[in-house]
Amino acid sequence: MREMKDSGVEWIGEIPKDWDTKRIKAVLCERNETNSPVKTNFILSLTNDRGIIPYTEKGDVGNKSKDDLTGYKLAYEGDIVLNSMNVIIGSVALSSYYGCVSPVYYMLYTRNQQDSIKYYNYLFQTKELQNRLKGYGNGIMEIRMRIQMSKLNTVEFPIAPSDIQHRIAEYLDRKCYKIDEIIEKESQVIEKLKAYKQSVITEAVTKGLNPDVPMKDSGVEWVGLIPKGWFLVKLKYCTYIRARLGWKGLKADEYTENGYPLLSAFNIVNNKLDFSDLNFINKERYDESPEIKLALNDVLLVKDGAGIGKCGVVTELPYETTVNGSIAVVTSNSILNGTFLYYYFLTNMFQKFIDRVKGGMGVPHLFQSDLKEISIPLPNSREQQIIADYLEKKCTQIDSAIDKKQATIEKLTAYKKSLIYEVVTGKKEV
């Protein structure tokens, strides 16, 4: 085993005796080249999961590109591209392209041509460095803290000899590629399990559990065939739908440290209610709208914003709770089982319906008047309960399989980060 020494830098810890530590400025240069006059129209985007990609491949997420590209910076193939606003959550990647990028990005390249830019990129991937950078940011939210280049330049790196840097980069390329391959395969299995779950729900709630039952035309194009003994009923005849619009001007500073939970779309995670991160209001505000005080078996449906269509059913109430204006509260009457309705909201059929009727300028919106007119295929109460019980059991099994795959991915991701740190700081010899 090679001899080690204390680096003198807390986040780095021990390094091999023949290594050094230097500030970023001593080993990396900033490429601060503007796109004025326009040298390229090829816009690049930095993503956490896919690295640097053409902006056209990003999809409808994140900030929109500007029409005037003269305010953009240039990034070259082989540059480290770093988002000054998100570097502490790992928004750093090596570019495989030449193009222009947002002015909030920093582009870095090696001062010494013998050094490995990949080695330095791997350093930026370590959780230990990301945690160290948290103290350098300016901003309100931790994940949106801009770090000035002048401050970033003062951060110390472990510096291996150039030949060792290249050896480390090659080793990590091989190891990380294999880990990423396994993660990708596990992710694909998760997506297949989610699709299977979706098909199971849709089939059970719209066709029943007997594959041999005679079918009939529902008379509604988007519903299609339904079992012969079922009937269609509009939600306005079997539910009570309500929501509180605006909360009479409820402002952010009116939230209290404790009191009555006010659920939002963020409290519906994977179509389950999550009471772990709550906003609270006082009793006076809570009592303003008694019609949306939650009860067991109420179904909550997000009707506004990017999360439109997410839903959850109230299976427990740890607190007296209400909801904000983005959520519709749907209570079933005696002819409709609340859990059956919840699963109906999860069907492909209902989600396609939302896509057709949602309106609003800019922000997607599902109007209560549209919800009330939705026709739902219903069996008798006993069959509703049987289907609901079946789906509870079946979906729990599928969710368990998904959780196991997700746990595997989390372990692999943690192992990958640990491996990178051990290697780039010389604690593991390659």
C-alpha cells in the first residue's frame, strides 16, 4: 500500500504522499467567450441525468432558450460545463459538443495540456466537494445558490500527477459505464412495471376482472366497450366535487409553524398522500372553508399546474386537514366506492380525457364543470369493492417490486459516488 499524508483540506482528507493540493484557479481556466457576434446557433443544455445535450433534445422542461443568442457563451468539445446555480447538486458535465450555452454556465479547461480534463470532471461529481461548495453560494434556496467564479477558483482540489490522472479517468470511465448500464437496465424494468401497473388498473376498472364477460357499447367514444351489466353515470350524480379558489388571498407569510395542514400538489407523491412536508394555517383560516375539510375516503385530484391529473385517496388522517386551491376534493355517494373512483382517476382513459379538456392560458387547468360531466363506467357496489380490493393487493405487489428496483438503483448510485471519491482522492489505488 502506498504511503498517504494529510491533505490539510477537510473534504479531501488523506491523499498519496506524491500528490498535491491546489486551488481550482491554478489548474483550470475559465473559457469566458461570448457568442457576440453569433458564431454558432447550436444551443446546448446541461441536464443532471444526461449531461450536456443539444437543447432540441431537452424536451419541455426547464428554462426556455432566448431568441437573441448574442448573450450566450461558447462551450467547446472537452470543456467542463458547470451550472453556477446548481453545481452543489451535481449540475456539472463534460461537453461532447461545440455550441452556445446559458450565461449562468461556466466553461473550464485545463491549464496544463498534459492533465486529464476527465479527472477534474470526476472531482466535481463527488458529494464531498458538492457539500463543500454549499458555503460559497448566494441565494435563498440551497438548490438555487449561485456561486461566483471568483469564489469557485479558491476551492482546493487534490492533484494527482498527470499520468495518474489519465489512469484514474480511464478506470472510472470503465467502472462507471458498467454501473450506469446496470442502473439503466433496472430503470427500464421500473418503467415496464409502471406500465404494467397502469394496464392492470385500466383493465380492471373499465372491463372488470372476468375476461369472458359479455361486453356492450358504452355509447361514449372515449369510453368504448364496457361489461354488459355495467352502466355509465356522470360524476355530478355520484360525487360531491369542490375546491377552494384562492383562499381569499392567502399569502405566503400567513403560513404558521403548526396548526392545520394545507395540502398542495407537492403532497401527492406517486399518487399517494405524503404528510411528511407540510404547510400549516391557523384555525381561523381552516374554518373559512368547512366544505374542503378532508374526511376518510375523499379522493384528491390535482386540477391546476404541471401536476394536473395526480391524485390520492385519504386512507388515514393523522391531522385535521384541508387543501389549497390547486386540488379538487371529490367525495363519493352511496353508489360509488371511493377507492374504485381513485383507481378510475389513474386509468389511461381518464388521463387521456384530462389531456383533451384541460384549458387555461399557460397554466394547465381542469375545470370543475368538466369534471362533473365525466362519465364513469360502474358495476354494482359489491363488484366495485371486489375490484378495489383486487387492485389494492395487486398494486401493492407491483409497488413493492418497483421499490426493490429503486433501492438497487440508489445503492448503485451511492456506490458509484463513493468509488469516484475514493479514486480521485487517491484513497483507492488503480
